[in-house]
Amino acid sequence: MRKIFFLSTVMLFAWFTPCFAQGPYLGAGFVYNNPLGGDIAYLDPGFGLNFTFGYDFGPVALEGNLMGSEHDDRDPGYGDADFSGLSLDLRIFLSHPDDRNQIYLLTGIGSYSIDEYSPVFNADTELNGSGWNFGAGLEHYVNTNAAVHVGFIYRLIRYDEFEVGNVVYERDFHDDGDTLSFQAGFNFYF
């Protein structure tokens, strides 16, 4: 019975996976994060790095993203803040699979944090939260194994955990941490 289940699962994947599927890929690039949320408006926009790993099924791609950027804090006494996130995103391609220029829409979910030193607490502080991602972009295939891409992601982030030193405070309210990200990078397909 297990063998039949396994073979039927393999057949379904083979049937529904188009012949133009790219397969697994790794990517790296630059990110520009602009904090828009009212509760994190004290952070200036900042540049950082983005790393991607995923699988392209042809009409859609499922990918994990790890990104981070450094931001100046305009509050007196505070230094730089580090914004980081890990997300799982689904890219939906709108172009024909044979087209070298692939337009896509993106949706996903992520976990995010803002780390900085606080002179008020005389300790490192961290805001932690989660959010939904919505975006769009363009991927241009240089050849069958390489592509460059540009895009933007609007991150609807709600921070509901505050950490001072090693003490974590769960809160009944959340901080609005919406962030607009612009990305440009390179993907290598195996």
C-alpha cells in the first residue's frame, strides 16, 4: 500500500510540474528597508543583504528569505538598530514560462526583529513580531542557470514581544512595524 501511495504521489508531481520548471535555487542580493509603521518611525531607512533559497515549480516558486539591514535611530542616546527577518514566500509568475522576463506577484509570512542598545534600560533591547508579505517584481533570466531580479515587498509587521537583556515581556498590544523593502539580486538555479 505504501508503494502505491508513493508512486501515485510521484506521478501527481510529475504530471503537474511543467517542463519549464527551474528547480532549486540559491540567491543573494541587496535590500533597502524603509520603516513606515508609526511605532518605528524613529528609524531611518537602511541598506542590507538578502539571501534566498527556494524551488521554482514553473508557474510558482516557494522560497525562504533571510534578510537584514542597519538603520540609524533618531532618538537621542540610541545607536544603530539592526532589522532582520526570516520569511517563507510564494512567488506567482504572470509571464509565459518561455519568456526570459518573468513578472511575479509575491505573498508570504515572516518573523522579524529590531535589535538596538537602549540607554534607558542600559541594555540591549529587541522587538520581535510577525507579519504578512505582499509584493511584486521582475526576474530576468540571463541563461538557464542564472537570473537577476528586482522587486518590492510591503511587510505588514506587528511586534508583540519586547526583550530587555535576557528578560522577555509578552504584551497584549502590538507595535505597528510596517516596512517597505526594495530588493535587487541574483539567483543561481541548479
